[in-house]
Amino acid sequence: MKNILFLAVSLFVSSNAFAYFDGGMSVTSGEDGYSGGKVFLIVGSDSMWLKPALDYYKSDNTDGTYKTYSLRAGYDKDLYSVAGGFGTTPEVGGYENTYVESDITFTLTSNGSRKGRLAGPQSSHGASGGKGLARIDIGGVAKHIMHKYRASGILADSRSINQTDLSVFAGLKFFMTRLSINYTASSYDKTLNTFDRQPSAVNVTGLTSIIQGLPNSSVSMRLDWSNMPFVAPYVSYTKTKFKLSQDDSKAYCVGANIDLTMLDVNASYQLYDNGSTKDNFVSMAAGLKF
């Protein structure tokens, strides 16, 4: 998988003259020995771009470090953008996954731009996100995840569960205030039971940490203000419902983006309430734009 990603990026780089390069990384730490992060690079030419990335995390409750290698590609115009991608998490502790996804975003006002979508996978939060005094973006995402479990002893059989996530999102900007909302519904190809092992590396929109579980649905809301030079504080709320007997979770986040033209910095604190414990997560991120 890593060789495929490297080959795809190399072919794209060798066949295009680039208008921009973006790159960055983030780190998150929390309770129970949680540590994770992300490293990514975006290379773009005119309306096309390519984004390889690596997500990783481990905690006291995992069998090792889970690493997800992914590659996204997109085509952007002022009033719409389309993108797709795939990724894989190699086996750790008998669990692995592979996914494919696609998304589309529309700008309903006449002041769209390639960068700075207000919601969805291509959103760009910060003091400079979006253009104009008022703007509306809407869109949707389809994602298919193939979870696989390796047999372990006589009590476990090799098993796979296919998960399909369908999401809708919307973003509204009015003067210096931005509101974004995302809703995701998950379905599975098998009837789940309490003996099914929960996926070990699950990304939920709005969470700064990677979690374990079988989501049923999630809703995330975020409010940004850009009324200060270079700095855009924000708050967010995410609620996730799970299959089987896992309790609903709620996450509350506060943070700020600092936009220094070529350098973006983000700092945030998130309280994650899983119904039985409340865990604290602190995140730092930085990115460069050329």
C-alpha cells in the first residue's frame, strides 16, 4: 500500500506543473496513554490536487500502534468540488481495514473559491476560510469500510464486516461567523451481535481522537469566529450513537486557529464523554502553504 501511494504521488508530480504545495502535521495526547497524530501533503496544479496522508494512534487499550495510509484526489472549481480516495490500516492485534470514499461540495452563492470550503472533507477552518460577507456550501460523502478480523484461538473465527457511511453537510458564513453541520448514518452488511469485535480504528467527524466501536449515527456542529486579526476561535459539539450495547458519546471542543498567511497553527482541547468516563484530549497542529 505504501508503495502504491508513493508511485501515485510520483506520477502526479512528474506530469504536472504545480500552482501550490500544502503540508502539515498534528499531534493529540490524552488519558490512558493515548497519543496520535496525522501527517499530510497536498500538491495541486490548476484545479486538480493530490493528498497523501498518514494517521496513527495508540493507547493503553490497544495492541500496538494503528497506522492508516490514505490517498485523496480532487477537482476544484469556484462553485463546486469533487474528490475521492482510499486508505488502509494494516493489521495490528488481528484487526485491519480498507476503505474507499467520494464526496462532492457545492457553493450556492456566487463567491465560491477553490480553497476555504465551509464544511465537509475539503473544509478549511481559520481566519481566512471562505470569501465574501455571506456564503453557503452544501454537500455529501459516501464511504465504504471493510473491517477484517483474523482468527485468534478457538473462540474467534475469521470475520469481516462491511460498513457504509452516508453523510450530508452544510456550512454558512455570515460576516465574521461560520457555522458548519455534519450528519452521518452508518449501516452494516451483517446483523451485528454482542460477540462481534468492535473496530479498533474509527474516525468520526468532529472528534480529535480515533475511537473504537460500531457507530450508528453521528452529528457534529462547529461555530467559528474571525473577529480578531489572524485568530479564529471556535467551539464544537459531536454526539455519536453506537450499535449494540455501547453507550452514546458526547464530545465538547474549544480551540483556535492562527492564520499567518504561509503558516497555519491550531490548538484545541476536547472533553470526550463516552457514557462511563470523561476523557481529556489536547491537540496541536501546524501547516505550511506555498
